[in-house]
Amino acid sequence: MEDPTGAPGLVCFDLDGTLVDPLLGVRNCLRKTCEAFHLEMPDEPTIRNWIGFGMRESLATLKGLEDPARLETALDFYWERYREDGVFEHELYPGVFHLLHRLKRQGHRIYVVSAKPSLFARRIAYQFDLNLIFDDIFGSSLKGRWQPKTEVLAGLAERGTIHPGGVFIGDRGVDMTAAHDHGLEAIGVGWGYGSREELQQAGADRLFDTVPELDAWLRLRFPQAEVFDAFSRSE
């Protein structure tokens, strides 16, 4: 619903499958990890299903990584490959750059809430010259367990970073669930890794199949004038 006051809004984005496509980097780092640890490489559908969730939990499903110590070693190896190569093997979805810049020029609070470790989420934002667009970027830790998005948002709500009435945009059912848990409008996108059925079952309030469709709706949802310089505004 359009904000009749014209006040700046709160817009939260998932990262992988929503703003950037991580498949090439994830696939290549997994291949190197499987070769190094003599593991069977997961097939393409399996890899796609892993995107948006925790890598430790995903690797733990592979035969040969049942031992916790070996799993941790493999995880460390994977993240080292990711640091060296994987973060550079992402693609920004067409249209996302201009969409984000317009929202920033309108003065909205814009956050990334990702399943990816925050260290790498920040590097990816920097790589695509988006680091000044986001008010902050939140992700998981390298060593900790994977946190469902709703837990991450709960922590942000306790700190006053997010509040009911904003929107959460993502490609997975867990994004939609997290949005509803914290009073955010759940916006599903169809170009990522969650199916339309997954998003609908999780209660997506709206679904958009393309970035231009999402952009057109955001122009209606947030009609504020563009008053800020996207590259110089920092708080």
C-alpha cells in the first residue's frame, strides 16, 4: 500500500537470487572443494536448492563429510576458495543497479539481509559499486550455524533497525516467512532460486517475475521525490 505521508520507507533485500546470481561462484568453489576432499560433486538441481541456505548444513549432506572435524576443514577450504575467486564470480541481475539507486535517491532505508557470511556480502556489494547504497548489510558468520532470516530480523527489530510497515524482497520461502513474522510486506521475485509455489506457500503478498515489474511496483509503493545523491548520502 502506498504511504500517504510520503515519508521515507524501509526496504530490505535478500542478496543471492534477488540482487545477484551466485551460481557460478558457488558451483566452482564446490567443485574445487569436492576435488580436494575426494567427494562426489552434487548435481545442478542440488546446488541450486542450496542457494539461500547455510553452506555448513549443505556440505554436511555430502557423503564423506559425516565427521564434524572433516566437515569444518572442508568448510574452511570452501570459504577460502570463495574469498579468492567465488566473490568475483557473481552477476548483478539487469536492472537492479538503477532500481537501488532510485530508492536511495528517494531517501529510503535500504538493507541487505543475507544467508551469506556478512564479510562476503559486503565484498560483493563493493564489487558492484553498491556499498554506499545500503544503510547496512547483515549476514551470517563464517563459523556459526545458519540463522533463519526470521532470527536475523528478530535481532534487528530488537535494536530498532527494522520496524513493521516496510517491505522484504526475496526469492525464497524463508524470506516470505521472515517478512510476515516481523510485520513486513513479503515480496517474492521469480528470477531467483525459489519456485513460485515455494513463495506462494510461504505467503508472498506479491510476486514479480522480472526486475522491471518489481521496479514499476516500487515506484507506486514508494512515490517519494528523488532528493539525495545516492553516492554521497551516509549516516
